[in-house]
Amino acid sequence: MTTPIDRIQSDVKAAMKARESERLATLRMLLAEMKNVKIELGRDLDDDAFVAVVRRAVKQRKDSVEQYRQGGREDLASREEREIVILDAYLPQQAGEDEVRAAIRDFVASAGLAGPKAIGQVMKAMLAHFGARCDGATINRLAREVLSP
């Protein structure tokens, strides 16, 4: 069974052979971050920890894109966007917003919840339900949408 680190290492080799410098740099950064987390945890990364590392890297790049655009640096913003595309390939298939919204509606109806005070319960249930297939920010936004009067 290949681990996520094995997959990335083989992709690094392929990027080296293909002389894809941007992809190579992005994957090396991801490997370094994964090794740092491995040392921090004191054990190998499981799938959830791997997804968390990749998500954090994607989030950092999205924040950078926003800041670069505010600073008028479109060249740097587009480079960060290309890195996001590279990193997204290592994330599990994401649940669609319609699927998440429907699950939230079903949960809210079955639990008899209403109002903004129910956000915590909805978040806890939906994060457990979707796991790595949906991020907390999307669930939070959709839950507020469903629970608003």
C-alpha cells in the first residue's frame, strides 16, 4: 500500500524528469511540511493528517492570492493559483454544495433545530458526516444560510 508521502515522492521524481520546476518546488514544499508534521506528531501521518496538511497549504495560498491581488501583484497571485491546482490533486473528491446543503437541511429538520444558536450542533454533525470531503468554512457558511430565518 502506498502512502501519501510515497505518492508525492514519485510525483517529485516525475516532475524532475519532466523539468516542471513550479510543480517540483510545490511538491518539495509539501513534502517538507509533511515531514515537519510527522516530527511534531512523533508518528507517520494518517490520511486525516495528510489531508489537513494539504488543506492548510491550499488555504495559505488562497490567502496569499488575496494579498497579492490587493497589492497589485497579479504575477505572484497567478503563481499561487497554479500551486493551488497542483495541491488540489492530493485532496479527496469534495462534496458539492448542494449535497452539503441537503444534508444540513435533513439534519436540522430531524433534530428540530432553528436559529443561529444551532450552528455548533450542525457543524459538529456535518464535520463528522463529511470528514475530509468538505471544509469547515463551507459547512459553516451553508449552515448559517439554512438556519437563517
